[in-house]
Amino acid sequence: MPLVPPPPARAARALAALAALPLLLLGTACSPETDPNPIASAPGVRPAERDITFTSGPDTLHGTFALPPDGGEGLPAALIVSGSGPTDRDGDNPARPDAGTNENIARVLAEAGVASLRYDKLGSGATGMASRDPEAPVDYGVFADEVAAAYAFMADQPEVDPARLVVIGHSEGALFALRAHELAGGTPPAALVLAAPPGRRYLDVLDRQVTEQVRQAEAAGALGYTEAEETLSDTRYAIAGIRDGEVPDLASGSPLGGVLEPRTAPFLRTVDAMDPVDLARDVPDDIPVLVLWGTADSQIQRSDVDRLMTGLPGAERVDVEGADHVLRVYDDAPGAPVLDSQRRFSPDVAPALVGFLEDSVGL
């Protein structure tokens, strides 16, 4: 029983690998036989959307620019940065194809009169591998450059007020949002929103998540003791290798083979060296920050967010009761066998987000 969703194909491995990356490893169990949940509904309103493309280095990226239904001019606007792995513009990936986190946030923003841009980063959606060799390593800088290019594209849209730009980062995307003041060039963001943000070093988060999955699988009888111990040993051996500048070859068929491997090592080594607390301390004091975290989030623990907040003493924090990592809520318990699309996006996200934006960018 693999712990990590396998890459969809060898050709996509380099990016599907950039991890089935840690922060989205734990997917909701899905059962297509489950009856649709009658309370499941999309938040906000349907924006007026247009498909866009922009370039980052040699690559053409595809995305969606969204406006309030009646359009407008001089609007505040938000760049939405996706979580880990092959997560597309809407916040979906192969492990959670109906998560819709970014799309739901865009709907909340549209109802509040805020434009937004979300995009398919390299390895996802319509962008795919763009100009890249699917077998070649892709470093952290490629994704940082994409954030910078997307931000500049958003600022250039005629409907947008460049003095009222916001960066919203979900999960791994929060690490890029924390660097937005450096990546944005001459127009730093007016505010940041960190949704389900990691608060510890990247590979420490991976280690904890894999350990929890292994122990749960072992307790359920899906993994034997020997297999469980080998997987945990492989994990820690590979993490140590990445941090030391090398990546050991894992055993053939290892469930970690698509995550901790030479192709992903450059990204992992760079992002792991960035302590989120240090990134948080570097955010200029005049940039307001909102931290959103769901109390049913099994990927990011409360203690992780507590730790992150030590670097953001002036930030606003909202713990969204009952919401999971993609900000959806369960009727019964996290891990219930239902599709993400059958669960509500938490109704508590909109008032928290809109209230923060009213204060920070003047809706």
C-alpha cells in the first residue's frame, strides 16, 4: 500500500515528484458510491473569468484572471499561490482532484469586490512541463520566478489598483507568500494571507507526515512491522542525504521513490533550508498578515502554526473550526469516505478573509 500517490507517468515524474510533496500527502479517502451531500455548495459568487497566459523564463504558464461579476476598475487584487506537488490553478491535484481551494477563495474574493489571479505552476494543469525536459531536476528558483512573474502580470491588468495587491499562499504556497516582498520587485504586496501554512522546516514536516501515515497503516494491518520500519528508515536516510548534498538511491519500488530522489533533491534542499519562522521575521512590519488554519487539518498541526506565529507577532490569526487542510468541513469526522466536492468549503473563511481585507486594502 503506497503511502505517497505515485507519479501519473514516468514522463511527469520530475514534477509530480516535487513531492507528491509533503504538505498534501494526506488525501481524503474518496468513495464514488457516496450520495452527494445536499449541503455542499460553492462559496461566494461565480466571478467573471478570462483565461490568460504569461511567461516565466523560458516557460509559458496558463491561468485564470477573475473579476467580480460586474467587473470594475481600480480593484484590489490577490495572487493565489498553490500548495505542493502538481497542484493546479484551482487547487486540485491527482491526490485530491476536487479540493478546489484556490477556486473557492477566488469566489469569496469576487463577492467582496476583489480581483484574483491563479495559475497552473510548472508540472500542473494546462502548463504541464512547458519547455522543460520532464526528466530533468527543477529547482526552487523556477517556482519563485513564477510567483514573481504572476505577481507582475496581475499588477499590469487594467482593472487592478497596483497599490492594493495581496498574495494568498495555501500550504507550501504560504512559503512563497512570505517572500512576496522580495519577489514582487518595485511594488510590494499590501497584505499577505497564509492559509494552512507550514511552521517548521519542509523535510521535518515530511518526516512527521510519513511517520503518521506509516503508523496508521501499521495499526490498520495494511503494513507489517518490518515494512513500516524500513519505510521510516528510508525516509530519514534520504532526508539526511538531501540535507548533506546527496540523495541515496532508495530500494526499488519504495513508496518514497517519487518524492526523495535526485530529481527533486535541488528543490527540497533549498526549500528545507528556509525556516518558516525566519521567513516570517523578514516580512516588513508594515505588511499586514492573516494566518488561516483549520482545526481539523491533519497535514499542518496546531503546534506548527503556533511556532510560525512567533515570527509574526503582529499578525492576525483565525482558527477555522472543523476545517481541514483544504478548508472544507466534515459532517462527521476528518477522513470520512466522501469526496471533497461533497463537503462544504468552510463558511467561516469568507468573513475572516473579507474582514481582514477590509482593514488592510480597503474594500
